[in-house]
Amino acid sequence: MLSRLVAIPLIPLLFFLPHVLGAEFSYYPTSLTLNSISPPITFYDPGVPGVTVSLGPNSTSASITVKASTQPFDIVANSDFIGPSPWLFIPGTDLTSATVLPSYLGRVGVANISGSGSLFSGYTDSAFLYQQITWPTTPILFANVYLEACVEYAVTSGFSILLLDATVFVVDANTLAVVDSLTFILDVGSSSTCTWNTYTGGLNVAAYTPGGTYYFLIRYRVQSLFTLFGGAYYARFYTNLANITVAPANPTFLGIFLLANASTGIYNASLSLVSASFTGNVDANIWLRNNTVQVQSSSITITASSIVTSQSSELVVTTVPPGYYSLEMWLDTTISPGSSATLNLVLKYRIQDGVYVEYPIQLNIVDPPERGGRSAEPPGNVFRILSIEPPPYIDYLRNYDA
Amino acid sequence: MRTSRAIILLALLTLLALVGTAVFVYLPVNVTINSVSPPVIFQLGSNAGGTDLAGNIIQVTLGPNASSATLVLHPTYQKTYYHDVLQVSNPSPPAGDNYYIGIKVVSPLTGAGFSSAVARVYDSANNLLFTADLTTAGTYGWATLLPDGQTFRIDIEIVITEGVPLPSGSVTFELVYSPQSVTPPP
């Protein structure tokens, strides 16, 4: 009896005893301090007609509405030289200076290529403005080149008759074949004052690959038709407009919908499509472009309102000279009349593999009203057109005659 | 006479009762403490000491015996994600010892403007094991098995909503581990 009285309370004690003895815990303290900093990359409104941009209070988010249109549109970035320039410059022997002026002779945003040199019989020199363009994926009814230019020059010594011309080239960036070229005589004689003229010509749209990448080049050339006993000259070529205007068969948009700039550091950036909703039929390609080095990412692709590719490749993003932007976000879209899309994107940038930042972007694509005209916002600075490694084939183009 | 005797008797009984309740029994117990090297340790993540935003450094410092850690990070607006900044390891030797871990948030994140802050724990196969909310006190992920010889990584994700002044703040949490999983940590 006594042993039972002792055993009964001991049984539950024996059951719990191991658990009490085994419940050992170790605690390692960790402190985390967060000192937040200003965003090293911020968004900017590109000021493109037909693109309405609303930025967050710290420019790390954006809501954009793009109006697709059947109006002819320009596929050359900053074709009016207003704002930051994606144009690149290839100097000649004497034509070695290239800048963009806020205004000149009543025109806002004017590129100036100039130089001076010694003349001799057979003298020729040329310099180029160029940029990489993307042919629209949508069917194009027709395409025209527009060049508004003027030239000031003088033979400062000796006697020479000079021929000054401008040739527009479109060169396939992959095959390096000249797809189109148009030459315009700017002036011939002994001296001239600058008078603005618009030169235009049609392109052979059947020769272009939808979505293809091309170089758009403007060659300014000085040739001596006759020089007696040598001499010297100067020449200044002014360009107010250099574009390719294409007429789409369906409502479409091709251009920059958002800009980003890095204030410090080097990053790898990409775009991701997180979610999308569609009304009707929408085709779209979205990609990143670093225009200072003429490099672009692979595209986010939407075909017939279905997401084919939801992630772009990465681009290196760095700080750039004043007046330029580190990153351009491009859209090429064609929609059936009345269609629309809402795309939820994320710009993601990282430093190596350690830290990633994500900014949300909402992109809305809607059917017309029609896009507006050129932006009249005057530029604030005179800035120099960048000169970097020229595209291949440039020496051939110096002497090319169509 | 009888009354005084009664009073004396009553006083004696009262005293006896008080003395009788103050009884103590002392059972001797010998406790021997043999401390051991920590079987679970912190390690620097692969990105500790790497470049943070705006030229800063991802600062991660371990205590002298890898049983404490201090981190300083520099996030910005929207979502900032820090990958593999800290690791938790159960090295082998000694072999065969498994431990259960969790994260206990002791002092949640201070600093207005942080809309969320989490620590994510992943195994070596990049599987998400659990997430600890650094803005709310509590124990998270208990009891996640950290097998012998395995190492888990810890990522930190911070979200700062636009429109507020850039915040600064701190959070204190503990890695808690035990050889058993039945009893939750106090």
C-alpha cells in the first residue's frame, strides 16, 4: 500500500523529467542597423509626345500611359537635337568639332559640325553623326528621311570651288550592308551664308527587317572641285532635324517611355514583367538601352496579348556626362484598334550579387487620340556630341557614292 | 489564576505553531558545468563586406566566438534585398549532432518609414525555410532542422515606401537553437 502511494505521483514525474532536462536553448544575439540612403538611380520623364509620365515623390516608381497611333512617327531618338543627345560623332581630318547649340538662326536645338583646313586639288574631308535605330516590328506603309540643315563656309585663302553635301545612310548593323542612301547637295560655290533647307527622300521599306537593328548616319562632306595653288577654308554644318518618319498600318508606338539616371556607382539592370492585363490584341516589345555605348538588352515580348518573354537581359548602368541619361526604356507596340494593355514591370538593379533594388513601373498602352508634335522645350546647355568607337565600315562610307 | 494559565498556554501554543511551520529541508545537489565550443556558429555570408548602395559597405561583424553578429546595411526607397549576408552553420565535427533553430525577434525594428523588414533563411539547395518579420516581436521558424554539416544562409529584405523622409533604425533578434524540437524556446 505504501509503495503504491509513493509510486503513483512518481510516474508522471518520470515522464516529464527527460523533457525538462532536454529543453536546453542557446541564444545568439544579432543586431541589425539600417541607415537608408538616397536612391542612386532615379526615373525621369523623357518628354516624348504621346507618352504621359507620372513619377513617385522620390522618382523611384512611375506610371506611364502610351498612346498608340496610326500617325507617322519618328524612329530616330532626339532627331530635333532638343534635350540629351544619343547622337555619336565620327570626326574627319579637319571636320573635328561637334556640339549641340540651344538655338541657332531661329531654330531650337541645333547640332554643329565644323572645322577648317588646307585645300588642294582633290581635297575631301567628311564627318558623321550617327546613332543606332530599330526598325518597327509593325508593318510600315512608307518611310521618309527628313534632314533640315544649312552650311556656312568660306575659302579663307587661295582660290577654290568647294562642293558641300550631306548623305544619309541606313546600314544594317549585323551585315554592314548599306540598305539605303540619299545624297543632298547643300551648296556649291565660293561662299555662302546659312539658309535653312529641308531635304527629304523616301526609303525602300521592303528592304528592312521588322525589329531589325540599323545604323542611321549623316555624312557631311567637303570636296574641292577646283583649287588653284592651294588655299584654306572653314566650314560649319548645322543640323536642326534628322529623322526617319514611318507610317504604320496599325496603331503603334516606337520610342522611349521612361528614362533613368545613375548618380553614383555601377550596376547591372534588367526589366521584368510581373503581371499584365489586356483588352483586344496587343503586340509589344520592351527593352533597355544604354545609349552612351549603343547597347541594348534583349526584349520582354508580348505576342497577341500573350506573354512570350517576361524578362529582359541585363545592361551595365553607370554615371554619364551631364545632359545624358544612363538608361532608356523603349517600347515597340502595335495594337488592334480599340485594344489596350496594362503592364506591371519592375526595374531591378544590383551590385554584383550582394544587394538588389526593385522599382515598380506601371505601363498602360491605349488607343489614340493622336500623338502630338515635337517638343518645344528648349535645352538648357550646350553639350558635346559623344565620340566613341565608330561602327565598322565607316572608312568605306567616307568615300561611298550612291 | 485559571485565566492567566489559559493565556500562557495559548501563547505557548501560538509560538509552537509558528515555530512548527518554519521548517526547512536542505537536499544537496552538485552541479558541474563543462562548457563546450559552440556547436552552431555564425559565418559571414558570401556578400558580407561587399559593396552596398552609394559606395557604402555591407557591414557584417561576428563576435570572437561566432556566437553573435552585428550588421549595418544601407537600403533605399522601394525594395532593397541583401543576399547571403549572414550564415548559420552546424559544422562537422562533431558528427551526428543535429539542432533545431529559429529566430526570435527581441526588439522589433524601430524607425518610421520602414514598411516591411524580413529575414529569410534558406538551405544550401536555395529552398526558403522560413521568414522572420523583423518589425514584430516573436519567434519564427521554430523548429527548423539544421542537420549536422549543413549551413543555412540569411537574406534581408527591406521595403521603404516613397514619400517619407529616409529612415534609420535598428532591430535586435536572436538565433535560438536546441538539440530538441518538442519544447518551444521561452
